[in-house]
Amino acid sequence: LQYNQSQRHSKPTHFLAIRIKNPLIFQLAKALQEQFEEKYPSMNTSMVDLSSMHITLNVFYLENTSLLEKCMGLLACIEKWINKCIEETLRHSTAKAIEETEINALSEKEGDNCMKDTVTNPDEMSIEQVVFDVVKSLKFTSQFKDLYQKVCFQSSANFVLSVRGVNHFDRKVVYLDFSGNSVSIQIITLLHRLIQVCSTQLGLKIAKENTFNPHCTLCKLSKLSKQQSNTLLQTSSRTQTKSDINCKTLDHSIFDESVRGVFSRSNVTNIMDNLIAGSGLVFEEFVTDIGLCEMGRRNKDEYYQIVKNITISTDTFRSQITK
């Protein structure tokens, strides 16, 4: 993440995220955390609470009610645009099987119509205009429809994100990796960029990212307490060098294939294979909505307080069209 000067002196207040709901993904995360904690018990507080597992799209600095309402208005406009694109694509597909070359030939003029009839509140006009201008200038409508047409060839015609394994950021943060070049990832990446560009145009403070890396955090060293850090540094002098476990980066052996480290590819693959066997499930997350969550605040189910949802499920449109 990149931050401007003002953001360095403030904390993020909200984030846009896809909640993880697949029980098999929870089991994988739990198995990895348990193995890690068993081997490194002094690092137990580096673990992320699994009840709040999510994939973050965008991070916001909404320091007052006015900014929050503007952000919610933006998400409402984008939700209308998404669902209009989905509805038009599904109707087009149901009426006639369209060749991929024809989809690529959809004019941006036709795509612009996805925004023209969605204004319901005069106060949203300025936000609506920003979304309209960004969608038009970056040709997002034709891109979205082209990508979604490919999704329609799948049995569910829904957005699906798949776990590819485990990865890390500089051995400081370990996460389940959802990256790749699938059609669903391309669509989510497009939405991430659309929200980022529109937010900047509207004066909303948002963390800038050069690339979108869809992931779900398992553990991060920044969660360690000072007491634990000191304990680990004292222990490391007797068991291994301070450079191996210095509370700033994880030991290389944790990811090492030769010793089958906890987060090594072979160990992760073995856990995934054992969990899949006989379960009838797969490590895929079906994305039906994206929530704007409030930092720190939790519900009774221990997930973050959601102040605004973007619904992107196709089930409603498919049932209406097929009637």
C-alpha cells in the first residue's frame, strides 16, 4: 500500500472486502495456524482471527460522516452499474449465443447506457456523473461485459475465487493466495481499480496500490506484543541466531521445501489434499457481495460491522430472465 502525507498521520477507518464463507477454506486456515502455533508457540498472537477472514479490495480514510456517506453513495452507484451490466449480458446471452468476437465489438456507446437510467436521488448526481465519466473514459463497461460473458459459460455464472496456496509479504505476513489470471480475478481487479479511480476523483482518501493482490491473511508479525518480541529475541540466542527469528521476518525454514516447513508448498498441498478427500468440496469462494466494513468494530458473529453491501449475485437476474 502507498500512502500520501496526510494518510501517514491518520489511521484507516473502513475497508471494502469479500468475506470468506467456505468452510473448507476455514479448515485449511485453521490447520495451518495450528501447525504453526505448535512449532512456534511464542508467536501465537501473530495469528489472525479466523472468524474475520476476508479478502480486502480497498482501504479508506473516512474521518467524518460526510465522507462515509459519500463513499456509500459511490458504492451504491457502482452496484447499480455492475448489476445493469450483468443483467444486459445475461439477457443478451439468453436471447442468442454470442460469439466472443461479437462481445469485444460491443460499442462503448451501448455500454454507457448502463449508467444513464440509474439515478434515483438528485443528491447522487455528482457521484453518478463521476462514475459515468470514469466508466466511459476507461471503457470499463465493454471490459466488464466481455469478461462476464466468459463467466456465463461456467455452470454457475457467478464469480469464483480459488485458493492457489500460501504466500507471504517479505516473510512478515503469511496469507492464503487467491491471485491468478482467472476471469473472476480480472473482474474483481477491474472493480478495485474503478473504486480507486472514482474515490480519488471524489476527494475520498483511499490507500493507493500499484497492483491488486487478492489474499487472506493467516498471521502477521506486527500483531506480536513487545513482551513476546523480547522473549523471542532472548530465546533465539540459545536456539538459533537472532537473524533467524528476529520478530521482523519469519525464519526461512518455515517456507523451506527441504524440511517441509509449515508453509512450504508440499505441506500446504498435503493438507489441502487431505481436506478435499471425501468432502465433496473445493477451495473456492463464491462471491455474492462485497462489504464496506468498519475497522475494529465487530458483530456478534465476530465479523466486522458492515455499513454498506454491494450485491453482485446473478441468481436474481437469471431467475427473472428465464421465466
